[in-house]
Amino acid sequence: MFKALREKLAFWRKRAEAEVVATPAEAATAIGDAGKKIDEKKLESILYDLEVGLLENDVAFPVVKEIVDSLARDLKGKRIARGAEFERTIEASLRVAVANVLAAKPMSLWDFIETTPKPVIIMFVGVNGTGKTTAIAKLASMLGKRGKTVVVAAADTFRAGAIEQLEVHAERLGFKLIKHGSGADPAAVAFDAVEHARARSRDVVLIDTAGRMQTNQNLMDQMKKIQRVAKPHLVIFVGDALAGNDAVEQAKQFNDAVGVNAVILCKIDADAKGGAALSIAHTIGKPILFVGTGQGYDDLTPFDPSWMVNRLFAAEA
């Protein structure tokens, strides 16, 4: 993500004292008598390159502005000790700025489940192809390993293979699947799943919904109906890391429609940019719970901002 920025920083480092300057008066007041102040003109160029790099990598403009402004505040007037590497100083401040964006409102799903009356009802939303059904199966597997009983509602009654896909997962993982026929009322499926879980004192209900384009008002209204009937404790938006700014807009639209509480970001293993993670976390101000790192049941990793920051920078090494 930061290749152009790194190249410029390396060039400036080679020019050494021309890049980190101080007047005699500034040197006299430097921290520890050994610091030199970053030239503000050079800092402006750094920030410009950073802004362009972020925009080119699918980071939404409001997020870019927050990161750049944060970096500017941190570096303005900052002094660098003699012998310090210029790139490391800039990168350290940049890591902090990116981590602050990613760390918006952290949340532990496990703590939420433990402190919410049973059954805990979780509804999954998102557009076609983002990996909702697979994410539900992965989460059901994780819950089962933690000793939780799971009921899954096959409320995607529009896609022919959706129910069959969940049937395969249910057979492999041993969770209870509530399903109706193709074309049935999705809200009725969700209602039956919740009632089944209540009658049998199950721990968690996971509601799959049809992949809806956020611009399809009729289908968005149907999703709102599922929400009214099932009354989920948590609504999770499942996004595709490869969708970039499209995923950001999708998250915003779903949040406006039904009130998203948290995010699962799939296909992060195939995304070298990271723009979607940065942008979604900031745009809707909701936590990223997990990232999908593969197709296996165990390939759902709790989101750690520091891990994401390290990954972004490691991609440039």
C-alpha cells in the first residue's frame, strides 16, 4: 500500500541532513540537545504521497483524511535524534494512525454471547457472493467447539442452492437447521428457528439471509421484516475485502437500513490492499469481529488491529 511513500522516504534518507533540518536556535532547544526538526515542506510532500497511496488502494476519502491529519499532528514539530532512521520515524507514526482507525469500538463476540439471555439471535446481512453462508458455518463450528448449541435458520429462500449448502454444513458440524421450501417467506423461517431454540433452550440462533444488492428496495424491505419478526440481538454485515469501496458503500447502506452492529470481512487473505478494512471500520463506526482467511471451518480469525497493520506494511517489504 505504501510503496511510493517508502521510495520517497528512502530517497530523502540518502540525502540525510537535507531532509531533517534545524536552525541553530531550534538545535539549542532540541530534546536532549540532539534532535532536529522535520522540515514542514518535506512533511507536506510525505502527507501528499500518503494521501494518494491510500486513495489508490480503495481507502475512502474520510478515512484518508483522518489518517493524514493524525500523522500531521504527530509529526509536526517533532524532533528526530541524531542517527535515527527517517523512515522508521514516519512509519511508526503512520502505524499508530492506521491502528487508531482500525480499532474503532472493539467488541468480543464471546463476551456478548455470554452476557446475553438465551437464545442469542444473530442475523447476517450482505450482498451476493460475499461469503455469508460460509461465514455462518465457520461461526457455528467455533461455537460448537466452545460448547454452545446452535440453530441455523436457512432464511435465504431465494437462492436455489442456499438451503442445500447449509444442509451440507449441518451434516458435517451437527447443528440444527431450520428450513422451509424454496421461495418460502424468509421471515417465517427465522421465526420458526427462534421458537425452536427457545423451546429447546438452545444457546445461539444464526440467521442466514439472501444476498441483497443494497439498491434493491423490495429485498431490503424483506430483510427489515426478518429483523422485525426475529428481533436479533446482533446484526452482522459480511463484506468482501476484495470489493474495496463497494464494500464500504454496502456496509453504509445496510447500516442505514437495519442497523449493523459488527462486521465480518471475508477474503482478507486475497486482499493486499486493506482498504476495505480501514474504510468500513471508520465509515460505520462498528467493530470488525473476524476476518476470513480461507475456506476451511477454522479459517475465521478474530480481528486484531495490530495484525492488520503489520500485514499492510509487510506486504510492502
